[in-house]
Amino acid sequence: MSEATGSALQHHFTSLDQQKNAATLGMWAFIVQEVLFFGGMFTVYTVYRSQYYSVFEACSHHLDWKLGALNTIVLICSSLTMALAVHAAALGKGKAAAVWLAATIALGAWFLGNKVVEYHQKWEDQLIPGLRWGAAADVGRELHLAGADVDRAQLYFSLYFGMTGLHALHMIIGIPILAWLARRAWAGHFSIEYSTPVELTGLYWHFVDIVWIFLFPLLYLIGHR
Amino acid sequence: MASSDSHHVVPVGAYIAVFLALVAFTGITVWAAGQDFGAYNTAVAVGIAVAKATMVVLIFMHVKWGTKLTQLYVVAGVVFLLILIAITMSDYISRPWPIMR
């Protein structure tokens, strides 16, 4: 066993294999609760969408689907660079892993930048429930809705900001972790025997990608027919 | 622990293939949203998203090569999500809602 192996193995595990399996399972336990955490919001979405079908379609039509599609591609690219970072780290190529992690950070920042543009547009259009919601006549004209449906549009935009905001928060938390890993990878902290932190953060990043894979069609594309 | 296979390194080609499939499926989901499938537009959109998510979970997240216990966790998470949505919706669609429409 190399020296790196000796220092990577915690005394309460019998082998690196067992240690890595335990860590991976723990990360999955966290991700599964994240699935149900976001799942609560998807359930609320499903309930209100089924009740106010046409209102949700009208509101969705107002979102910039091209920017949403661009962000989907950006996030898929960031998942690829993350996978390549995990790959490089597992082969003991620390410098390459650091570069791929930096690319992942850059793509994540691009995604968040696009999100800022979108949120700003909602601010301008006065479509932020509870904070900056326009007069009924203005919102109705903007969304092509009338009567009680104008108020119901607040449900859609509450869910839009709640779900995309929570998703963006996960990325804002993920980026500093990626930066910390990039620093460690560059310094040669990971090896063929031990690259578990990169692998587990990869799981987190891919999970965040999956959430967006569902958010994009359900929020941006339902008003297109 | 012969079954754990925790040192399996996935070939880069598999990552590239999944990446290209994800991009293609994003295009398909945008195209499908413009078609009129009647009541099934949402089902089509969710179906495509499930296919994309499955590829990410199996390849990017290495579950295909994971331990049986990890795979059980993933399946359990999906099952409980379906229980959450199915039981909630069975309640909402089986009784009138006073403020509905």
C-alpha cells in the first residue's frame, strides 16, 4: 500500500473499498431526501397545474423558453465537465481534474448569470408575487389573462420563483465546494486510491442537473401549443 | 467485497455518448412542446425528462456500476416520490374543490 492509501483510510474502516461504499451510500441517502424535498414542490406544482391548467399555460408562455433551453444545454455541459473531473481525479490526474472543475464552475456561473437576466425581466414586468406584483389590469394585459385568473397567475410565479430559486441556491452552494475541490485536486490531494470527495460532489452536481431537466419542460414549455 | 467494484473507471466515450443524447433529448422536448398531443403533452414532456434523468443517474452518477444497496436507495427514492404525488393527486381529483374554476 502506498503512503497516500494509508493516510486516506480511516481507522474504523477495514478497506478503502468499504470506506468508499459507505461514503457513497451516505451521499445517496442525502440525495434521496433531496428528491423528496424537491418532490414536495413538484407535488404542489402538479396539484395547482391540474386545477388551473390554462392559467399555467398562459404564464409559461411569458417565460423566455430560448433562455431556458440555453440554460439546459449549459447545465448539461457542466454535468459533462463534472463527469470528466471525476474521471480525471479517479485516474490520479489532479491538474486535469482541477481544470475540469474550473470549467464546471464557469458553466454554473453562466447558468446563474442567465437566471439573473430572467429574474430581472420579471422584476421589470412586475411579476414577482408578494414583492413586486403589478396592478391587475397590467398583469392581465401582460399574460393575456382576465378576472380571477390574474390572481391565480401568482400561484404559477410563486412556484416558478420557489422552484428555480431553490434550484439556483443548490448551485450557489455547489460552486464554492467545486472551487475547494479544484484547489485540493491541483495541490495533488487526490489519487487513484482516494478521490471520494470529487466523486460525491459529482453526485450532488448531477442531481441538481436532473432537477433542472424536469423544471425546464414543466415551467418553460407548457404554453407552446 | 468483490461485488462492490468501486474502482470501476467509466470510459470517457460513455460520458460523451450520454452528453450527446441529453442535448438531442433537449431538442426533442422543445419540438414536442410545439406539437399537439391532446391531453398527452405533459406525459410526453415528463417521459423525455425521465429518460434523460435515467441516463444521468446510471452513467454520470455511476449507479449502473454501484452496489446493490446503492441501487436499492435510488429505486426507493423514486418509489416514495411516486407515492407522494400519487396519493396527493388521488385525493385532489376524487373530490370537488370549492374554489375550482
